[in-house]
Amino acid sequence: MFKRWVLASLLALGVFSTRTADAIVVERVVAVIGERAIFLTDLRTRSRPFLESLHRRVPAGPQRAAAESKLYHQLLDRMVEEHLESIAATRSHTTVNSREVDETLAKIASSAKLSVTELIATVRAQEGMTEQEYRSEVRKQVLEGKLLNRLMQNQLRITQQELRSTYERVREQELKSRLYRPAWIVVRVGDKPSKSVIRAAKAKLRRAAKRVRAGEPFTDVAGQLSEDPETRDSGGDLGIRAPSGSQADLAGRKPKLAPELEKVALGTRIDEISEPFAYRDAIAILTIHSRQPSRYTTLKAARGEMMQRVRARKLDKAKKKWLKQLRRGTHVDVRL
């Protein structure tokens, strides 16, 4: 009991001192979890490989300093969580042995189509982690997984509706990365059109859309009616476009539409015709001639991936709730 009181007193002061004939070495405490402490040297040791990676990507200056500060805070939060999980593991007699770490490494390597040796070499090259550091990270993840699986044993029922909504959300997100080929028909209305001019333009475009739905090629109707000189001769074709923020856009491989047009394009299916919409000094309708195929063809084909996504989301939600409960039951003092 006396030892515990002395330790707690030292932690409360936030320092550990080692006296020598020449100097006093002061160790700063950056967090206290129960009776355990995280020292600044612990945080710096943990952050070393991540800082090396950050320094390769971010040039010296204010941006790097801000990124380093953010990294330290994120890592300290994670280290606090790991201490809480360690306390929970001790209470529940949950452990991770070397065989489990080896099996997990083998699975990670297999999914990346690498050998374990190649995986560790890749991690060293990209993240700056030694094999021992990487194994330590994997061990912590395995322990967390075992604790969460025990917590969620009877709470991972996944419904068909959850799979369907996840599938639709994933498809919608993927749409923002797929190349597409739009075309339009434009009617000019001027800078400050009257309501009657706008109504007439919309009526003209709705008649054009009706002709297309009746069987006339969109390109023919656009060639006859569109008032956009740049695209009229090509049947309103706007060329292959990349959604803004997609890899093709960021790499400059394909141009993107203006945000107002892209919003309409992403909400329009292949061969569907949009409702008339205002764009600058014109009213227009838009169609999609083609779109890069989705890798999610049907829910049945994607069921395995959707199950994993739903399960991961539920586990993440349960983890946050569980860690919050652990924090309430343990004294946590973060000092960074």
C-alpha cells in the first residue's frame, strides 16, 4: 500500500528524477491511467517510425509542426486506450501468444500477396518500423480484437436491411470515383431572363426530352436544338469526365465538370434525361451516355464484403462505447 501511495504521489507531481553527481534527469508524465503512467519518452519512442514517415511526406515548417502535434495527440489517445484495454485484459484473463501474432501476420501478408518476410520489409521501408515494433502493434490489435469479440459475442446479428443500406451507400460512394460520359442540350436565356423566358426554355427542353424518350437519338436532337456552339456539332457530347476528387481528377488524367453540372450528372442514370436546370446564362438538360462499370454488380455478389463492413461498423461503435465505460471506471489524466 505504501509503495502505491508513493507511486501515486510521484505521478501527481508529474516527474521522476534520477540524481547523479552532474545532473538531474526529469521524466515528464504525459498521461496517468489508474496507477500506470505514460512518460514523454514512451510517447516519443512510439511515435518515432510515424514521425520518420511524416518527415518524408511533409517539408519542414509550420505545416510539419502542426502535423507532428496532431500525431502526438492521436498516438497518446491510442496509448491511453491500450492501457485501458490492458487493464480489461488482465481482469478477464485475456492474453495473446506468439502463435496468434504469427498467424495474424501470415493473414495480413497473404491478403497483400506477400510473404511475411516481404511484409515486414515493406513495413520497414514505408513506415520505418522494426520487426519487433510491428509485431508489438499487431499484438495490440489482436488483443483488442479478442476483447471486442468477447464483448460482442451475442450482439453481432446482421439484418438484410443493414446489408442493403450498406450496399446502397457503398455504391453511391463508388459512383464518385467512376468515369462517365455526359451530354447536354442548352437553351440560352441571357443574364437576367424573365420568368416567361425561363418557362419557354424549359418547355422547349421538355419537348426535346420527350422526342428522345420516343426513340430519337439524343445526339440528333442536340445537334438540331442545342445553342452551345462548342458541343452542338458533336451532339452535345461533353467527353469523358472524372468526378471531382477522384484519382483520375487528382492525377489530371481526365477533366471534371463544373460543380453545378456534376451534381446533376451524378444524379442521372445512363440514358436517363435530367429535368431542365439553370446553368449560368442558360437552361439545360443532361444525359449520361456511359459510365465506368461498378465492381458492385449485385448485393448477392457483394454480400461477403457488406457483411464485413457492417460487422466492422458495429465493432467500432461497440469499441467507442466500451472504451467510454472503461474511462468512467478508471482514473484517466491526460497532460499533453
